[in-house]
Amino acid sequence: MVDRLPKSKIAYYKKRNRIIDYEIIKQLHEENNGWHISFMCKCLCISRAAYYKWLNKKESAKEKEDARILAQIKAIADSNNSLFGAMNMFFALRNTYHFTCGHNRVYRLMCINNIRSSFRRHSSYVYNKSTPETTAENILKRDFNATKPNEKWCTDVTEIKVPATGEKLYISPVLDLYDRYPVGFSVGYRNDVDLTNSALENAHNNYPNATPLYHSDRGFQYTRKTFQAKLKGYGMTQSMSRISRCIDNGPCESFQGLFKDILFVLYPNIKTKEEMLEAIYGTLDYYVNLYPQKRFKGKTCGQVRAEALNNPTPIVYPIKKANRYIKYMKNIEEKRQRALNQIV
């Protein structure tokens, strides 16, 4: 059972147990007419020198700094219901509170003090197929990199349930692929065309001169001719995912899952639709201004966007290649080639 614990926790428990032994020796020596320290050390398989080193030890600078960092970690965890894992906690400490500690130190302190992220576990969903009125080509083709703001936007719709009643609300974000910033956002009580139209209009009103590639799945809201005409009127080019390929719109799918994770951690006691509506906009503000992202070196998407819009040559944040997916696709291609060779 102990072998399954993280290494940092195993080391912590070993050290803690040894300190308990030292404290027992000290207590027995002081309370029982001076039991011999050498005898007790020998019984507990402890070096006598190690015991005296602990006895005369003073709190080190590292231990004082650990205590200071831990106090701030607990304060942050209390403020957002333990939303952050070790990496985001590290970014928050570095960028917001100007600590100079490393990521491994933050992980160790969180691990040994049982401070864990409260993210929910992902569940499956049911896909309802619809007949499209008209479709568009997949122009994006999973190229989720962008070199500047308002170059590529993606959108989708997802439902959020009120835990206490099961009532549903729907959100439709429009996400900029450059900085994962929600340039448009709408909330509704129904999953209808008004929801997606509102998200598009909201994004256009915020950036009226933007003419991005506008990517979505093949939901009924996006396959209407009137919606495509609206995009053309705004000077935008439409792109659509392939059939049953959620990964073609991966960034927006990922954002929606992350958004709900943050929401239910920050607002665990939602009971009504009105409270859920307030929580949705509160979460949106938190994501934009307070949620650090590893890809942006700990900056929030709001910080990245502000810097990019004020810089004629914005910093490019390329997406790190996922080697396991590259290897997976390579194996599939090799199997396909072997199958073709057998047929020939």
C-alpha cells in the first residue's frame, strides 16, 4: 500500500516517523528518571548522533520558506475551493504573489499536506444526430495554431445542469485559437438558433473589424443557410468539423469541459437557475482574469490578449506536439499499410 503513494509523500512519512521516534526518546529520557539515550537509540535502530543532531537543530531557512509558501497555498485553495492543481498553483504563486519557488516544491507541499484539485471526473454524453441543411468544408483541419488574435475562431454549444434540480442552461462560447480567449459568449435556457446567433453577434460586436476563420461542428444551428449568410456578411469564412470527429473542434470542446470544472469547484452549492446564471458569468470572469495557463507560461488568457492587441508583432505560443498521439496515428497508418499489402 505504501508503494502506491507518491515519492514525496513516502519520503515525508519516513521523516515524520523518524521524528516521532526522536520525540519518544526525548520524552522517556525526561520523564522516567533518565533512561539511557544510547539504549533507546539502539532499540529503535537509530544513530545516537542523528538523535542529538535533531535535538539541537534549529529551524532552517528552507523550512521557514516552506511554511510561508504553504500558508499562501492554503489561502489560495480556500479562496477558490481547491480549484488549482500543482501547476496552476505554481503559476498563481509566481505571477500573482511573486514567489520564486519551483513547481516541484509546490507539488511536494501540496502532496504532503493533502491539498488536491477538486476537478470533477469526466462523464460520457449522448450525441443526437441531425440532418444538415447545408455544410461547409473543414478548412481548419486541426491546425489549432494561430499567430495573432482574431485569425481563427471556434464555437460550440454545451449544457450545464443545476445540481439541485436538474434544470438545464446552455452556453455557446466563441473562442479565439490564438489565446483561448472567449471573444463571444452567450447563455440561454434553450439550445436553439438564438443562442448561437447571439454568440456570433456578441463576438462581432466586440471585434467588428475581425474577419476570422469561423469553425464549428455540424450542429443544426450552424448548418442553416441564414447562419452562413450572416457569416459572409461579417466577412468570415466558415469551416466545419467532419462527421463524428469531435477532435476537429478540440480546443472548444476542451474549453467547455474546463469551464464546467472551474464553475462547479468555485460554486459548489448552486440551487436555482438564477444562481447558475450568476455562477456562469462569475466563472467566465475568473477564467479570463485569474486562471493561469501552462501554454502561456502562467499568464491568463486576458493577459495574453491585452499584450497581443498592444503589440504589432504578437508573441506566438505554439501548441506543444503530443508525441503519444503522433505515435498512435503512426501505428494506425502502419497497420493500414500492412492490410493493403496483404490484399495485394
